[in-house]
Amino acid sequence: MRIYFLGIAGTAMGNAAILLKELGHEVLGSDKNIYPPMSDILDSASLKIFQGFDAERLSQLNPDLVVVGNAISRGNDELEWLLDSRACTMISLPQLLNDFLLKNKDTVVITGTHGKTTTATIAAYLLEANANKPGWFIGGVPKSLSNGAHIGEGKHFVIEGDEYDSAFFDKRSKFIHYNPYIVSINNLEMDHADIFRDLADIQRSFSHLIRLIPQRGYLLVNGDDENVLALLDNYYCSLLTVGVGENNDMVIKDFREGTWGSSFKLYFKGQFWTEVKWSLQGLYNARNAAIASLSAGIALNKEDPLSIELADLKTFEGVKRRQEKLYENNNQVIYEDFAHHPTAISEILGSKRRIYPEYEIIACFEPRSNTSKSQLFQSEFTKALSKADVTFVGAIDQKTEASNYRYLDRLKMVEAIKGLNSSNLAKSFQENEKLYEYLIQFLEDRKRLNQPVFVIFFTNGSFDGIMKKLVKNLTSLS
């Protein structure tokens, strides 16, 4: 088939395009802004990519199938031609994945408000390390896997189960299309305010996913999360709980962390299973590992899931942009994290405070997602960021609506942060470049005082390139 991806430069769309080419299809696509790292990945796959949208060009290409990305909306020239002419069949990306990749697989669907990418990567990594030959589809760039998407030869397929909508014409959550065998729900909070009305609306979508799990399947949940436990009134599969609470089927104990990483012990149904020592930090990552290990163990051998070998977790490197260290010298540490939800930011700052007690913690926050740039979590973001010693709030892109909520009030936020933590030097900036200039001077002042600093950038965007610019600047001076 000749398959055309409308909005091909997104991580998920690009990875799917590469998989479809590997299956033997002719793959083309277009997008408005195509830039690294996805542009490099698409180029290396030798896909035919068009810059910008052109209805006349699309009509001449005459594809058999058009995959419409969920970032594409009415008003797009190519989409309007498709709707007017009805010349090509349209399909959402999740439906494409189901029809071409998942129908004959036992799918391991990793869900939750936070940690999906990391948890899915761990599960795929462990199955690969245990010679399961899985396929996977992950919305990020794993450091310990060959790429973010792989067809696989085995019967299992690990996929990141996003609750966001499928396409402009299909407002169901993406994971509804994923033909689940094993489902994990790591946590559940209000998010995606542009799609969901409230927490109950999100829970409704997750309950629909649970109903799709067959009787022979498995549901693994965070047994410490009341929002997740509230979903457990209508399931027909095996259920296992994971967490730090003693009533869970799998219990995480003796968690420790430091600059070297972290360690923890896993107990299953009251019996010691194993101790994990790895480079990732944070109790949240220990929970990610526990749920991923149990999911992979069941896929490998449901009669004895603990037979899976976890030794390879020692060399697991995580995922790009998820607590990724960008730079370090004796007195300066620079991290980047994809976090755009207050709970994630709060947990990460708490972890870094324990690991770097002598360092001044500087949090740079770019409100970029529809949820984070709205006032939905104004108070929650304020409380989370007040855990830092210094908070710099970047610019908001107001080209599109944040959600049904008004835009985040950044001036009010920085004043409230100072109220919660009088020593926090909170400041907001109208332009990210101004934040960068201020940060450079701030770091120079701290260097003269011999004060160690830990800087972490929270964004699911580029922060207008200032992270790379900072690292380049510091590297040139070292």
C-alpha cells in the first residue's frame, strides 16, 4: 500500500511510519515543522517527507491510506481536501497500529498520568534481554533500546498507552485501540484539560480500557493510588497490585538513593523476590521498575512471573529527556526533564533535594502543554516549585488556547512561591531568552561564591533552545 502520514514529524507518527515501511509499504508524509531529532530519524529511514501542507500535491500522490495525526485539526489544507474529495481512506494512528501491528499480538499496554514512557521502555528492555523478541512502540527515545519502535518477532508487543484522544474525528483515548492483554495503570490524576472535563472523565476512559482486557489477561495497578483503586469495580481478568503499602501483591521496600542511582527490594505475596540496584533515581522510578518487571514477567511466563531475570536493570540507561543529565562539573549539575504535571515536578524536586543536600536547587519551568499553561493546576504548580531554592518561570506560548481554563498567572505564581518559601528567589520572564541571560549571570555569581548549584529544566518542549545553549556555554568555559 501507499500510506501517507499527515503530521509525520511527531514522535509517534514518525516511528509508526518507519514500522510501516519495514512491513513493506510505501510510506510518505508531510508536516509543518520538521526538526531534530525526528527529522534525523526520518532521514535515516529514507522516507519521502514533504515540508508544509499542499492539497494539490496530495491529490497527485494519490495514496491508498492517509494516517491523520492527532495534532492535525480542521483548517489544514490537506485535511480539508481529504474531507471534500473523499478520494482517500482516513485512519487515526492508534487504529492503524491496531490494524497493522497489534491484532495478532498479546499487547502489554503501559498507562498512567506519569512514567508511561520509562515504564514501557523498561518492560520492552527486560523482555528483549530475556530473549522474548518483543515488539514495542514508545513515545520517546530509549537509550537502552535500538529505537523507539520495533516490529518484533515474538508474540508480545509493548506499547505506551496514552489516554489522549486519537484524532480530530475520534475523541476516544488512544489506548482503546490497543487490543490489551496486560494493562498496567501506574497512577491517575487530572490532566489534558483540553480533552477531559475532570478526573471522573479520565477515569471513565480508563474504565473502558479495563473492560477490554480478556479473562485470560492481567491488570496491574498502583495499589497506593486511590484514583486508580476507584476503577476496580468491573474487571474480568487477574488483578495484581504494586506499591509501598504492605497490602499490595508486590511491595517495594528499603528504597535508597544517591548520586550513584538507587536501590530497592521487591517482595511478591510476602516473599522476597530480588534487590534492584540501578542508575535511575526517585521512588517513582522504583515503582515504574516494579510494575514493568511484573508485566514483563507475566508476559514471559504467567505461571512463574518471578522467573524473569532482572540483572540487566543494572545497565538500564533510561529515556532521553526523562531526568537526563546534560552537564556536570565539580559545582554545577544540569538536568532536563519532560515533566509537565505538578505531581511529577514535586516528586523529582524532593528526590534531588535528598540527593544533593549541599546544592542550591534551581528549577526552570516552561509552561508549554495545554494543562501546564492553564490555571487548572496554578496552586499545585506553585506548591511543587516552591520546593526549589530558586524558581525561574519561562514564557507561555499563547498562539493557541490552553484549555477551557484561563492562562497560568505567572506573576501571581512567583509571588505565591515566595510566600510558601521566603528564601525562594522566584522570578518570571516574558521571553525564554531573557531567562537564559539571567540564569547565566546567576550561575556566574554562584560560581564566585563557590556555591554548588543543581539546575533542572522542566518542559515537554524545547525551552526555545536555551538548555542546549547553556550546556554549550558551560562546556566552553570548563
